[in-house]
Amino acid sequence: MGVAAALAAPATDAATLIVAVQHVVATLGRLDVLVNNAVIAPSGPLEAMTLEDLDRTLPGTCARAAE
């Protein structure tokens, strides 16, 4: 059987995420699987969202297709 660890960190803080990965590697020896379940979602109807809202919510996906 394998070993699992769960960590919570703010997904918008790159330095904290680097430290979290370093902690896992130091503790467990390696990192085989990473599940990112982070969401930044403004509330309200989709048609009311700005391109900036979409860029934060869907970076690198379909936000720019709306331009």
C-alpha cells in the first residue's frame, strides 16, 4: 500500500505551493500524484462576468475565445 498526504494551501501563492511540494518530497521521498482542486469563481450570471473574471476563473482555456 502507498502513503497519501493532504495539504491545503492558497493556489494563488506560488511560494507557498513550492514549499508544500518540497515538504511532501522531504517527508515522503517523492511526489507521484498531485490533485489540484482549486477554484476561483466569481458569483453571478456568466454574461455579467468580465474578461478579467474569466481569466481568473479559466486561465488558459476558453476565456480568450470570447474576445
